[in-house]
Amino acid sequence: MSYAISGPLQTAVFDALNADAALATFVGSDIYDAVPAGAVPDLYVRLGSETVRDASDGSGSGAVHFFTVSVITTTPGFASAKIAASAVSDALHDADLTLTRGRLVSLRFESGAARRIDDASARQIDLRFRARVQDD
């Protein structure tokens, strides 16, 4: 197993989201690894947590990365967040991302969860993805 592909995978996911025209329609460039201090937009995307497990086999070192991308809004209701979450899912599911180290074998949407946050004044949709990588 190698954790070395975690950084290149995150960079490729971030770049893919920033390059997606459909997602930009809803959130513009408001896609963050770490949300900036101060006022935040009414609707934005944040890269979230990641869990990695070994997936090495006879062909070499590999790993499965389970990572979360969150869509957060302070706009009442879930409608705008669900539209943006759909664009995130479309941008990443089965995406053919180029990594600076290793290669992406597959990238799949795994699950989603919508909930109220901040004493129900905001909404958050967490999308969980599964990425299988190989360290060539």
C-alpha cells in the first residue's frame, strides 16, 4: 500500500471540479480545500475527509480512497444544494483524471447524505466517492 497518491488524487479532483462548466454555473470558483476565514458564499463546495485502505495486488502497489466532497449553502431549502451536488457527482463519477503520480483505475460515486447544519440555518450535502488508484 502507498498513501503517496493521496495528494495527486486530491489535486486532480480539485482541478476537475474547478474545470467543470456545469458546476461553475452554480458555484463559480467557490470550491475549497479549506474554507477561507471571514464571509463565505451562500453556496460553495468543500473537499472533505478521506479514508484510505490497501488494495495492492500482484500487479503492484495500490489503494482505495474513500473521500467526501460537500456542498454547503445558507440559502433556505435544499434545492440549490442538490443541483450543485448533482453537478459535482456528474463531474467526478467515472471521471478519467490524470494524476501526477500513479494512475486512477476507477472513480465512482458511492453515497450521499443531506442534512441541516448550524442550528438548521444552513444545509450540507456530503457526497462520498470511491477511487481506486495504482502506484505504477
